[in-house]
Amino acid sequence: MPSRFRRPRTQTITDTVNGTPVTYTIPDTSPPPPRLPFHLDSLLRKILFTTAILMTIGAIIWGTVAIGGMLAMLAPAWAAYLVAGVFDAGWAACLIAEWLLRHDHKRAELPRTAGVAMLVVSMAAIIMHGHLTGPWGWIVGIVGALVSAAAKGVWAIGMHTIRIKLDPKYEAYLSALQQQAGTEMALALGERDRLLSQERTVAVRLALEARRPPAPPVVEPENRPVDRPEPQPVQAADQPVNHAEPAPAPAPVHAAGRAVDRPMQPEDQVDQLLSRLRRGEHITKRGAALILGVSESTAYRRLKDAESKLHQYN
């Protein structure tokens, strides 16, 4: 019998109608998946760790109140209670680290040892606060310190119930997988930082170029006619002196690379710088601007593209 408050189950259908893909939902009439049977161990494990969390919260509150009251004798109340929370929060943070490393007993030893040390310091501070409150205050201090010890003990018991002792072979296999995943993540983050740093460097250089005052225009001299020598007559050996033939006019010489009259494209400028870099020349931004006859900001972009191509080919 369907429940009144349960949302009816639906399924999504993807079909094609006259060549057009459509998506629609219809009521799901298939039988519902079977429910998992009741598992007492899972319920008890949840109760155990819920109790440990509640005890830890209570221990942190009590430790903060006790240690904060002692520190308030020498410091403002807000600073005293803020610092007092560090004592119990320290070993509670070590519990989180121990949980994350529960399958690696070698790496879990450090947070476990550090947590015990921080717990001892916190308990000593709580007992000291009780001792300062009166003749019988040390009893209250001991009881308050045992609250933190009890919370730590319940956590230790809970960790013992879920900790699985792996064989050395499988532990090494799990460690290798974690090392590989961590290496890939570190390489990805390093590449991300490198690209971001490169983008910031280019942005800073472009900003500096924009703030630099423009260079004064260069006035080139006007084209002056070139005096060419008149062609001298050429006299053959069998010709008389008075019958010399004039020498043929020189044919126009076209500059190399100007057979097709078109402006130099950016890729041509990059190739020109690339050829010079391959020959081992050291080209700066100003030198690239002089070679290409463009502004320094444009020459810097062409130079970076040429260097990228050079590293790619190498």
C-alpha cells in the first residue's frame, strides 16, 4: 500500500519523435528495491561514535571553562577563554587525523602520540585550576580532568573496533595507491601554480608597458633618387670603333621573400624569431621590437610564442 506522504517513484524516458529527441517522465511501476535487513552491529557502531562525539564536546566545554577561569586571572576574559579552547581542541583534532589514517598504523602513531600528550597537558591544567579554587578544589579538578580522559578512552575503544590490521603486502599496496594519487594531485597543483604565475607575470609586464610613456616617433629621411651610372656601350672584337652597341639595361631585382606582395603576418614574425633562437641568438624584448619593427608589447608576445615553439620542438 503506497504511503500518503511518500513521493511516487518516476522514471525518465529518452525517446525520438519524428527525428527530435525528447525526454519525459512516467510513473515507475517496477517493484521497489528490497530494503536492507536490520544490522545490529551497524546500529551499535553509530551509537558508540555518537556517544564519543558528545563526550568530546562536553570535555571541550568543561576544559575551556576551567582553564579559561584560571587564565582570566592574568588576561582579559575573552582572550583567556579563547586560548583555553586550544588545549582540548588540540587532542580532538588529533583524533580526526587518527581516524583518517586508521588503515596506516605507522602514520597513525604520530597523531595518536601527540593526542595523548595534549590530553595530559589539558588534564594537568584542569587539575591546577581546581587546586587554585580552594582547599578541596583539587578533587573537582581531578573529576573534571577525568571527563577528558573518559572521552579520549571512548574514542580509543571506537577506533579499536574499526581498525583492521592489514597484511604487509596489502598495506604496501594501499600505500602505493595513496602515494600515486598524492603525486598526481601534487603535480596538478604545481602545474596550476605555474600557469597562474606565468599569467600574472605577463599581466604585470603588459601593465608596466602600458604605464611607460610612448617613444617619440622616428622620422625617417625622405627617399632620394639614387644616381645610377649610365650604361656604357659594349664593343665587340670584330666591330669597328664607331659601331658599338649599348649595354642592356639591368633587370629589376626583387628582394628575397617579396615575390608575393603581402604584409608580414604574426606567424611570419614568430617564425623569424624562432629561426634566430635556433641559431643560438639571445633576443630581448627590445631587440625583438627592433627586428620586427613593432611595439615592444607586441614583440614580447611574438617572442613568447617563439620560445614556446622552441621548447615544444626540443
